[in-house]
Amino acid sequence: MAVDEFQDRMMKYIKYGLTIKTTTADGKEYNLVGINYKPSWDVVEPSKDSGVFCMPGKNGGGMCYYFSETKNGVGCIFDSIEETIHYNEDVEKKVNLLRAKIGELQELFANESYEDLTMLRFVIDKEKPKKHKTKKQQPEKKVEEHNTEPESVKGEEPIDSNDAEVVVNMEDTHVVTGNNKEEANEIDTKIARSLGKI
């Protein structure tokens, strides 16, 4: 790792109380890196082939120590630290976005009629608009519909397509439903756990 890259990465993690030491054990030299994560954070275990080992705090976050043989350098340790930081910052962003969207839904339910709310759909725009110099084109939209009609309404005459329709647009979000269990991952599980704190 180049000296400039090493300094840049150290400065990036300094706000987490980064410490770097060299120690000897069993006749081998090791780099020992300590970092103080937020107490609520989960520590992502380094992959077994990375040569990095981790000793997290008792309850996940908090002070965590990484070590690896000095011949591997500290770059591999920094990669493991970066993975934990990225994972937890992503979870925090998703939880904050979810809270904001829950607020929007509460307002929507307070202001719209029951009939309009039975037509509620979630639209996720996954494609970004392409840049053109001469004219702008609208991106194609992928729509994922979720039936929100309660059991008591099923079987009644369908609402005319000309009636008002309520659309909630959740840009760049991932919705996990009972039908999409295969798409659920650790971040979705963390978000679900965090909902209890709302």
C-alpha cells in the first residue's frame, strides 16, 4: 500500500478512534488495529481467506480489534473495517428512509379516502435517465404492484380504471414482501429489528 493511500485511509477512520500497533505472538509479527464502532453496529466478520481475524466487542459494536500477519500489510485490515462501516451506514440510511416513508404513508392514510387507499401501489424506479446532449428522454419504469385490498373488499365489483389512483413512489428502495423472501438479506433483517426502535 502506497504511503498516500495509507494516510488517506487512516484519516478516514480516525474519527473511530483508530489505533495501529505491531505485536509478536507464537514467533510471528502481527499488525493489530483497534477501532471503536458505534455500540449499535454489527461487526462484519472478515472472510476466512483474507488472513484477517477480528475480536469484536461483547455485544457487537464498540471497541473491536483486527489482526493479521505483518507480511499481509494493513490494507487487508482496512478493507475489513471498510466493509463493516459500509454495511452499518447502509442500514442506518435505509432505516432513516423507512421512517420518512412511514411518515408519508401515515399522512396519506390520514388524508385519502378508503376507496382511494385500496388502489395504493408502490412504484420503484430502478433505471436512471440516460444523458443525451440534444434532447432528454424519460427512463422506462419498472412497476411492482402489491395488492393492498383487504379481505372484506375482495369479490366486490372492481373500481373503474378512470377513478383516482394513489401512487407512492419509493425511489431507489427495496421492498421485501412475503412473496420476495429469496431477496431478503442481512440488511433487511437489521432494518426489521430496527423498526422496533421507531
